[in-house]
Amino acid sequence: MYQRSTYLNKIVDQLTVLASCIKSKNALFLTDDSKWSENFFKDLLNKLFGHQLVNLNTKEKNYAGIDLGDTTNRLCVQVTSNNTSQKIQNTLDISKKYKRHNEYDNIVILVVGFKKNYTANFTSGFSGFDKDRDIWDIRTLLKKAAELNANQLQLVSDFLDSELGFLKKIDPLELLDEDIAAIIDTLYKYVCKKTQVETTDSEKKYKLTKRGNDFIVQKNRLNSVDELLFNNEIRPSLQYDKKIESFLGNPINSELQKKYFAITESLQKIYSENTDQFRSIGDLFGFVFDETISYENRQEIDDQKLLIILHNMYFNCDVGNNPNENA
């Protein structure tokens, strides 16, 4: 059991760092046409799922619509670092144009990083395409890895060691005051407009609250947050909690503090009124990305910093279902 946990933790660390490198535009040259990333994920998927994928771009340069193919299992894969709905639909359109559905039964779009909670209704030549099942990300791979036995995990871990040995853990992002202000203004513009919640003259103040492990476990359970999501995505964001508290507690930012509470009120309203759409708090965060990040503001809003703000909203109990502390 100990050996299995050791290998699994190594795999989690390596893939999470890889995703972070790509999200932060680290100079790894992992663009959509990177031969390294195509071959890397071909080998990784084959080890995780037992597929027989080959890199189609070695057969024909820039093989249209898909990157990897398994003719035995009739599965094809497109590898991309772009997680926008437009990119996914574009991939499906190209694969349909070139009739890839005649060559394969299913298509998987692998987002190298983290996918969104897509609300778009995608159209595809693959009649059985399901956006929830067939759009994968790093979480999908980690969940599959968690199902493997110790020997299988060792093989995957050794492969990642050999392929990702050059990666270094990314230093914490520098979350500036202007970053926090821009994210709050953007969230207020898009999220509060949807619920028509406005700022008020409330005297409510931002207060950073520390809670014990039992409370955290209960809150995570109420919001369907598993250990993988909490430990590898939410927890690292909490190192910025005092920075956010200091910013919102500064009297010169009083209007932004009011906007902050209008945002959290809006998110709570959306979350509680759409339980069929949001099966977890992660789904809500995906919805926020879809609503706020566009081609127009993608350069101004860093999605990793947006996640930091959302994660801290969740952990500080400003967003999400909370345990009854008096129970």
C-alpha cells in the first residue's frame, strides 16, 4: 500500500507541474503542434489505458483534425493546450470535414491542463460524442492512474521520470494588487450582471477565517471536492490568503470589497439554484471561466490567478455549501 501511494503521489506531482507549466506559458514549447507533446501523451495514454495509439503526424505532416489514432480500438485523440469551447468546436469541425468518423468510432479531446465546465452544445461527425465523457484533462488522467496497481503505477512513474525530469516546480505566482482588482472588476461585470446583484452600502468586512481539518473535510464532502482536487488545486492557492485579505481590508479598496461580496452572493445564488448543472464546486468554477474569459480579455485576465481568487472564496466559506458550525 505504501509503495503504491508513493508512486501515485509522484505521478500527481509530475502531471500537475506539467499542467502548471503550460498554463503559465513556461518556455517548454508545448504548443498544439509540438511533436514532443504528441509523442509524450501517446505513450502516456497507452500506458494508462492500454491503448495502441500512434502519432498520426509522423505518417502525414499536420494530420488534419486529430493527432493520435488507435485503429484496433477505433479511437482517435486531439491533444491541445487550448481549453476554449471555440478550440474544441474547431477540432470537431475539422475532423468532420476530413471524415475522421469513418476511420474511428470515438474521438477524445485531451486538454493539456484543466478543462472547463462546458455549456456549449458541440456538434460532431462522431454521433456518440459526449462533452462530459470525451473531453479529458489532467484530472482525467490522474483518476485513471488512481485505479492502477503498484506495478502499473511504477511503470507510469518511471516513464514520467524519464520524460519530465527537466521540469522544475514553478515558483508561486506574484499576485499583484492590480491583478486582484482586475479579476474582481471582471467577475462583477460578468457574474453579477447575470444575477442582477449590485453592491450595497453594507458594512460587511472581509475576514480571513481559519478552520480545522474536520470542518474542511465536511465542506469538501458537501461540495463534492475530492482529495485530488483539494490538495493539488485548491490548497496551493491558499498561500495567497493573507495577500487577498490585506488587499480587501485596505480602506482605499472599499468599493472593490463591496463588489467582492456582490460576486460571492451571485455565485452562491447561481450554485444553489442550479444543482442539476453543478455537481461540484469545480463545476461552478468551470462555469465562471466560461462566463468571464473570452478572446477579448484573455490577455488581461490570467486564468491561474482567477482560480486563486475562486479557491480562496471557497476555502474562506464565501462560496459553496458550508457545514453547520453550531451542529
